[in-house]
Amino acid sequence: MGIRTLFFTALLAVTTAVQGQVLLADSALTIPGQTWIVALPFELGVDSAETFSFESPQWTMNNRMAVQFYSGLRAGVDSLNRAGFEIQLVLAEHVEATNTYRMEVNGLLQSYTPEAFMARINRQALCQTGECKIIGPFRGDASEVLASLSQGVPVINPVSRKVDVEGKPYLIAAASMRTAEISRLAERAVAAQKMAPNSRTILLLDGSANDAAFLEAYTAVGGNTADLIKRNYQGAATLDASASVGVFTRIISLSDKVLVTARILNQLRPFEPAKTEFWTLGNVLSSSALDAQLLMRQPLVWSQVERLDYIQFRRLDALLFEAAKTTPGRWEWLGLDMAWFSAYMPDLVPNAFEGPRRMYQWKHIPGGGYYNQSALIYRYDRKNGVQAQWTPSMDYGTELDLSDDGASTDPLGSPEIAPKLLEK
């Protein structure tokens, strides 16, 4: 692999905050080694009653999400190691039904309670020097248990959006908390109202906890809730367009129910499309139950925790395709994202980071751990299409020819690393 191609794959792994480290890739780049214990619900099945090995063809992984996530993680680690990192993977299976862990010991699977599993990790020399981290398990409560037993090893939960980090200083909840999208919508609404003080902001209340979360976030960033026109939108409630004639109006729905969103869109027919914006949560917009013509009739503003355009990163898509042997989906991308985030978290304090899949902005609980509070805002209108309402520090979509003449351009041109097992 040419040096310039190596630099490109390394560059994709970082944001502007850490690019200075990667600029050394043209010389002898040495980065201290790290050991990652990957504890995922693989649902291992052994085809033979004889010996077992993670490198043996006699076993199968039956949990599709875990396999896909690990494929993306492994692709990211391979790329990072070619860029000068020294990351070793230790595989463990988290058995969700019993909250136990299985690892290979002398060619056989051995089961561990969370206490025994964490005790084994705590006494490893690498882990005692802070060069060790645990990625997983998927379940939030299982990660909480491990973190409460840790003696300094960070536990990164990669996917659960319900993780309690209070009182657990070594726990890092990497997936954005459930109220992140609501908080970002509120912040955006405050800015929009201040920029157009004569506009109207109608907040549809459905009596859920989302209402309070929005109002709290709205106030926290300097918004005056008296500027909001609050409407109870439950049961057979309707929207009145008469007061909005000639006035720019943004209508905000915090409901995650698709049928409620469909009813709102239908009732927006009398509103002037050019002077009306519909604000909502991104998870409801993907439903096929929504009428596309009504959905795109007026501009849309929504929040979501994962990027829309990650599938357009063609070089990264090729990297994952090679690892997964099929078209990569959400879980492969999430694993890739987690590999790069983890590599640039050198100690117990996670960095703010922008990956190809999601962003990481942290809130620290005093005496506890960290949780991600980032969400992205998108806007759609017929003229400009979909626009991200933030400026990325890294353009993952840019296609550049960074290979040396005559050198291989294959980003996967070096041998894969093999997972390493903890010493007994």
C-alpha cells in the first residue's frame, strides 16, 4: 500500500481536533498499543463437541446484529492498525439471557459471572496501565453492572439509548440519550424564533414526557416559553390554519407515533406551504404509512442521532463491503464508527468526535460517567432538497486519488490482525 493511500484511510478516522497526530503518517508513526475486549451477544453455536476456538471453523455466530457490528468494528481496527495503531482485540460472548460471559481458555469455552469476568480484566497488566477498554455489551443494564465492578477500565456501551451512568465513573454511553433529538429541536427553535421574531411557533402537546423535555431545553438556551403557542393535540384535536394566514409558522410535533404524524400532515393542507414548516422527530419520517405528497408539501425540519449521508462515503463503503462480504448496513457502519471513536479515546475521558455514522458530544455526571447528548438537524424543501443544518469538520464524501503511482490502491491490502486472548 502506498503511503499516501495509508494517510487517506487514517485521515478518515479523525476529526480536525486530532488530525495533527495523523499527519505523522508519512513518517514512522508509533501509537501506543491498546487492548479492546469486545463483549457482544454473538450467540455462539459449536458444530462439534470437541474443542472450541475463536479461530476455528467449528463454531457459528448466530446473532446477526452482533456479527454485523463486529464486521464493521474489525474493518475499522484493521484500517487503524495499518495507519500505525497497535490495537489487539479480545473476543468475549455476552449471554444476554443469563448476563454471563464466555471466553476461550485453552481451546475451551469458559463461562464467567460479571464479577469473575471483570475481575479477570482488572488484573491484566495492560488494563492496569489504562491501555485497555471494553466495547459492549449491547444491553444498557449489563454495561452498568460491568462498569460498577471496574477498577479503572472504561466500559463503552455502543448502542443502548437507556444507560444510567450515575455513580459509575468508568461507564460511557456512546449512543445518544433518548431526549437528545428533542433538546436539539428546542435549541434550533429558539434560534429560529429570535431570527424571525414575527414568526409563530406552535408546539403540539401530547401529554408525554417529551413535552417537558422540550420546554426545559427551550428555556435552558435562553428561550422564552411565552413565545410558544401551546396546543393540546390529543384525541380528536385539529389544527386551525386561520391565524397563520400570511404569517411564517413552524409547527412542532414531538410525538413518535406515526399515525399522529399522519393526522397532522393531513390537517396541514389548509396552511400555506411557502409559509409553513413542520418540525418533528426523524424516526417517524421513515414510515411507509406517511403520504409522501403530504410529507413534502411544506418544508420539513427534523432531528435524528445518525447521519443521513453515510452510505455515500464510497471508500468507506468499499472497506466495509470487503469485511462484511455483502452490502453494509446500519450495524456495520455503527461498528466502524465505534472503532474510530474508541481508538481516539486515549484515557477515561471521551473526546468530542465526529464519525461517519454519528457525532459524540458529552455530558459528564459528577461522580459518574459520560453520556452522548448529540443529535443532528436536517431540513428539506423542494428547491434545495435535504440539507444538514450543521457544518461537518470532515467531509467523508470527498473522493480524492491519494495513491502513489504504481502502488496498490486497495485500502485492505495488508493482512488482517488476529484477535488476541487474555492471559490466564
